[in-house]
Amino acid sequence: MRIRFLSTPALLVFLCSVASAQSFEVASIHASEPGLPTANFHTDPGVFSIHNVTLRSCIEWAYGVRPLQITGPAWLSEMRFDINAKAADHNADDDQLRLMVRAMLTDRFGLQVHHEQK
């Protein structure tokens, strides 16, 4: 299975259904400060927090795929972001957080997912 990041709505063949997925109560997204040497990826029940992480890495975690399974524009691996998000359910586990991250990527970044077998 490959996940392809589509940047044009006309190219969408299949959009993963996230309409019924939970969403974060609050989410803050900012570009990371350039040149930071380390990345940090952290989850706690009800909390998703990344610092200096590429969107490719975020997509990998949210969809449970490997890097070679994602295709898309080069900036997915170049631009780095800080994301701090809290769920309304303070006990949300990683599986629930993954669904929320998927919905956030669709809402905030216009992520469109196309699944294909290779």
C-alpha cells in the first residue's frame, strides 16, 4: 500500500474517510525555527506534540506506513513543523490520536490520500 499526497483536488481518486473521525479540541501549528538539530515526537493520553518534525514523518505515524510508501512533493520531507494538539477526551489513546491527526492533516494542510497496491 502506498499513500500519495495529492496537492490538487482534481487529482483525487480516493479520499480517506475522516469525516466521522474525532478531531482535536485545540491544535496549534507553526513552522519550526530553521536549523534546529533535533526533532521531538511525543504523545500522552489526549495530547499530540511534535517539534521540528516533517509532515512526511507525521503522515507516517498517523497512517502507520513506512517512508517508501508515501509519495508527494519534496517539501513534505523538507519543511518542519511544531504541532501541539489536545483532544477533548483527555484519555484518548494513540489509536484515537492517529485518527485525529489524520483529520487535522486533511483540514489544515489539505492532505488528500490515495491508496494503491503496488
